[in-house]
Amino acid sequence: MQTYLLLFVAMAAIFYLLILRPQQRAKKAKAEMAQALEVGSEILTVGGIYGTVAALRDADFDLEIAEGVIMKMDRRSIASVVRDTEEDADDVDDDDDASVDEDHEDDGADADDAKS
């Protein structure tokens, strides 16, 4: 009897750790993202629509999807906040240059070690 009770408690703990806790964290993170939303933020909706936040209200917001085209959306429809693509391109270029320089320095050091 005690073995079954111990097994049941272990299964409940595993269920909580693997299923319930990650869901709670994801729900909390999404709620924080929706509350931190600002006018001018670029977002992606759960329906796959990219746009810029034009106005914010308590439970909804206006999303500008093209110049002069505004949709009223619920805050729960936000899938993610999209970072500026120009900043991303600059970050990627800087990272690529640094890694190339590091690779060349390592190649030279390895060649010197091989000659010795």
C-alpha cells in the first residue's frame, strides 16, 4: 500500500514539474509582454499579421498594418514583439566580423605550433 502511495506522489510531482509549472511560466511571460506593450511597438499576432501598435487601451489596442489601415485587436492576440530588422542586421554583421577575426587568429597560432 505504501509503495502505491509513494508512486502516486512521485507521479503527481513529475506531472507538476513537467506540465503545470512550464505552462504557468509561459502564461505569466505572455501577460507581462502584453502589459509592457507601448505605442510604436512592432508585433506579430497569433493570426500571423505584422503591424505597429497605434493606440493602447485596457483590454485591446489598435494595430496599424499598413499606412492608414488600423485594426482593433484584443491584447491576448499578441504572439510576440518583433525587434527592429535594421538593428538585427547590424548585430548579426558585427558578430560575424568578430568570429571571422577570431578564427584567423587561431589559425595562425595553430600553424606556428605545428612548425615547432
